[in-house]
Amino acid sequence: MPRDAETGGGAGADGKTGAVHRITLGAPRGQGAPALALHCALAHSGAWGGLAERLGDRLAITAPDMPGHGRSAPWTGPGPESFHDQVTAIGAEHLEPGLTLLGHSFGATVALRLAEDHPDKIRRMVLVEPVLFAAARARAPELFEARRAAGRPMIEAVEADDLDRAGRVFTATWGAGRPWDEMGPRARAQIGRQMRIVGETQATLNEDAAGLLAPGRLETCALPVLLVRGETTEPILAEIHAELLARLPEAREVVIPGAGHMAPITHPEEVAAEVRAFLDAT
């Protein structure tokens, strides 16, 4: 069960992020290694619950809800900062020496940016399928263009303010397997609102607007990194991982049999076993 749920001030120079809700999971503070967990788009901090239950003797996890997710304040737009900037600033508030950093999907791209910006604060990092599509542009241009084309209907739906259609299209690829028509109206409405966030992140994920792939940036992350990928996930994720493995000095990859993109939620036992082995080795 999550402990010490709290709502604190947000991050961002424009003051638009609002209140950020956080929970703690796993071991009590002081009894486990400090950890920060950043969830994927459309999820919330509780998505780490299954993993935390299985690592509760090892990690004391802080998990914030991104703006517009979970119990954090609604997202009110990028302002001078992008959504990626805002979530990165929230994550930076929790950095401390010896930290274990966990990130999934969009949250994994934020984790990567935090490691590039603050390598002295992070002991090790687990990245589950970071959706930094730009990393595959040169390595697998056909896959990159196919992925961008597949995402275009969602973008067009957001631009047309058809958020229900945008949510239906997006969750068909990146959801946890629950069909759109089986979701209740409240869940569909929430995802619809979040589609504006997903649309705003495309410049960061497809064009690397945050500069995560700039020459020398990944190479500064001289810390142990575990890349986790589901066996049945989108093919472009293997190419993203290949690029990161080629440039991160101490990275290795594991593949979770039978899992897709949502492995931390659908296969927490298998993912936790790999993370535990990584903790033992580092």
C-alpha cells in the first residue's frame, strides 16, 4: 500500500504546473535505498505498486503524479516550458546522492534527462522502454517514419478537438490492453484530456527538442543502466534501446518474455526479478 500521500508545490518557472501529488512505496524511508519512480503517460504513481511490493525490502520509492495525471493538478498548457521540462523539474526536486532512478515510457525519457543533467546525484537507473523515437531516426529510418505515420491520426484528432478519437487511437497501441469501449465514461474522459499532453510531447519524443541525443550527452551518464523491454512491444523500441546501448557507457538490456509496452504493470513479477538482479550487481 502507498504511504505518506502528500500534495506539494509544483515546478516550473511559469508557475503553471500546480500542486503535485506524491506517494511513497516499498521500504520505509531509511530502511531501503532511496528511489524515484516516474510513470508513463496516462498512468499515475500507483502504477509502480506491483513492482514496489516485490522490491519493498530493497527500495524506498517516491513516486509523483505528473501534471494532469493521478491526483496532481490539471495540466494548463506548456507556457514557456514544455511538458517534458515541467516533469523534469518535478523529478529534480527529489534527487539525492545514491538515488536509484526508475522510469517507464515517457517517464523513462525524463529519467534519462535527469541522469544527463545530474549524473552525480544518481547511483543507477532502470529505463523501461523510453519512447525517445528520435533515437531510432538514423538507425532505423523506415521504422521511425512508420511510427510517426502511425501517430499522425492521434495528432490530427487532437488538433480537431476530437479527444475521444485521439484516446481510442493512442490506447490501441500504447494502452495496457483494455479495449476503449470497455472503459467507463470517466476513464475515457480523463484519457481524452491527457491527449492534449501527449500531442504536446511529440516535439520532444520525435524531434528531440530537449537535446537528449546531442553529441556527448548520453556519454556523460557513466552509471549503471538497465534497459527493460517487452518481447512483444513495438519494434521501434528495440532500435531505441540499441542506440542507447551503443552510447551509454554502462548499459545492458533485458527482454521480458510475453510482455508488451506496459511490462511494469502487466508483468511486475518478471520485471522485479530483473531489477532485483540489477540492484544486486550494482
